[in-house]
Amino acid sequence: MSVLAASRRTFLRSSLQAGGWLLSLQLLPGGGLLAAEVDANDIWQSNLFVAISPDGQVRITCHRSEMGQQIRTAVAQIVCEELEADWSRVVVEQALGDPAYGDQNTDGSRSVRRNLTRLRQAGASARLLLRQAAAQQWEVPLEEVEAVGHRLAHTASDRSADYGELVAAAARLPLPEAEQLTLKPRSEWRLIGHAVASVDLDPVLAGTAIYGHDVRVPDMQVAVIARPPVLYGRIKSLDDSAALKVPGVSKVIRLPDLEAPAAFKPLGGVAVIASSTWAALRGRQALQIEWTHGDNASYDSKVYREQLLASVRAAGEITREAGDAAAALESAEQRISAEYTAPHLAQAPMETPAATARVSKDGAEIWACTQTPQSTRNVVAQTLGLQPEQVKVHVTLLGGGFGRKSKPDFSAEAAWLAREVGKPVKVIWSREDDLRNGYLHSVSAQR
């Protein structure tokens, strides 16, 4: 694993923010660490991974989505273990969607498995730099400087300093090579594998935590969508007169029809724009829509299940062969066979999909309970004809995800409608929407 930095691979550059120095590390896609120049005019907050402010506060940027699995806490635990940080002085910030972080797709229980080593190295790098800064300032051997409990200490001279006091000096030092880093042995871990309070516990208990449905921005409108009951369905006729009479409803807008391949894109339909969720829902109920269902009108899930079972019962292609399996089965005194099927399944997270979008001539800003902020950024950019760099994706807390929120369709809906309306729009999926129109888990059969 390489530890890299811009400009002859140096780690930290002196930087000024709000009258003080900021020590910062960034996470690279390949696992490297990149120094960020941070000042009052050009703050690269979207790429910051570890930051220590002059008052000693440690800020950890979590690049994975939090949906109840406590990854925001875990990321901070891992980094702060090696940093020897005081847990009470740690805050966690959520990363924007940005390829600088590498893969941000939060699924498959892979966040810790794939990031443990580089997160530990991030903390260890900062710890070493702080020790080096203290050693230089005190003119003592590095080996005699310890980092413990958020402080640097030199026992022989009875000197010590808080992390914040040495940030400016550490920021001028070159980045340590990976070979210079010493990771703590498991026997000395005090945070990893130990119970700590969740970094989100207080706001969740107080009801102040921000989930996708909680987002509010000035001049925001709410949208609910009547989507086709069948994939690739089309509107044959629409009467929106009653919907437009509902108090609070301002507009009724037809979305573009979905074209194959679906690829987790918006399904199309009719959006009701209103000043409140209740008004939008009432407006949707008042719509008179006649649909054409197309080729999928005849789809029968039971028939498809039987087709899958017939397929697994038939002789398949042999991809690996060792011995004579057919003969062994034929001569066996006892043979056990079983067939298993799984139907279409809705993920049904407790919090249904929701996304808020604000679009301007310069780009778009999205707030969404998404598992995949980068794909959300790319799809929104494609939807609006923008470059990905023009789209900023804020990741809220997720009230469950289960893969459904790894799909960017609801964010693309919000972005398209915000552009059409000329105001920020929050798209809300009801529970009925989620079960009826969400991208379902595939039917499967095994034998």
C-alpha cells in the first residue's frame, strides 16, 4: 500500500482556517493518504478524512452510509485507535459523494473489511507526525515522545502538549512512508472491539437526527408521483383538474417515460407538486389516469417461477468436473434432493426512499438517504445534462437500506422535477409506493 501526497508526495501543507492551523489527511481510492491544503478561501472539505483543529478537536469524515449498522462510529473507532485520540473530543462528519474516497457503495457488509487497514494507517500517520513535531520542538529523540490520551509527552523532561498545540508544526512535516508506520498490537486496542457510545446516539434519541425525509431547504416543494402500475407502462389519458383544486397543490407534471433497459432509472408517471406532503398525497389521489401496460401486462410471477424451476431441473452446462458425479449419484443408496425458490421481494426499509434536489445554472445539490452517493451523483448529472463535478450529493442518515437505497432513481426524480419547477423539490415515496414501484429483489430458483 502506497502512502501518497501531492507535490513530491509530501503529506501535509501548512494551512490556515479561521485563524488557526488544520492538520488534515485524505483518503485516496487506492488506500493512500493525501495531504489537503485547507484555507479560508478554498476548503477541500469533501476530501478530508482526518482533521485536527487548533483546539484539539478531531474530526473524522465517514465515507460510508450510515443505516443503523454504526459504520460512522466504527470508522471513528478505527482511526482514533491508532491516533490515540480522546473519544470525547471526536466528531464525525459525513462525506459527500466523491470518487476521491474510492468505492462508497455501502452494501455487502464490506465497509470495515475493505477499509480497516487504511483507516488504521490514517490514524497512525497523524500520530507519527504529531510525535515528530513534538520531538523537533522539544529537541528530544523521537523514540522518547509518546502519544497517549490526546497528548504528546516526554517523560524525561516532564513536558507535554495537547494535540491541538502541535498541529501547526506537524503540518509542515513530510509525509511518513508506509514502512515508518507502527500499528498498535491487538492486545493494546482500547477502542476497536470495545463498546463505545454511538456518535449518533444523542441526536437519534433527541429526534434531531436528519434522515432523508427530514431535509428542509428554503422555498422547498414536495412531490409525490403516480407511477405506472406495470414496468414500461404509459399514460393513455390524464385528467388533473381535480388535483389542481386541492389546496396547496401548485403543479401537475408528467415525467419522461421509462425506456429500456430500466437500469434502475425513474419509472416515469405523473408528479403532483405541493406545499406539503399531505397536499401532494391528496392531489395524487385526485388524479384520473388511464394507463397502457405494454408487453409486461401479461407477466405472471407464478408462471415465471415455474419456468425457472424447469430450467434448474434440466441438465446444465458443466463448468468443472472431478470424477463421475452422475455414476456416483446413480449408485448411491440414498439420494437427497431439494428445490428452493424466492419470490420478488420488496426491501421495505423502515424509512422509505426520499430525496431533495436544488438545481441552479451552475449545477445541482442533492440530499438523499442513499447507499451510493457516487452513482447518485453520476445519474443525476446524466439526467440534467451536467458534469458529475457539478453535482453535490449530501448523504443523510438512512432508516434502513437493504440495497433498495443503492438505486439512484428517487434522487434522479427529485433532480428532474426541481429543474422543471424552478424550486427545490423533495420527492417522497409512501409505503405503498415502496412496495408497489420499488426495484424488487429478483425471483430465483435453486436445486
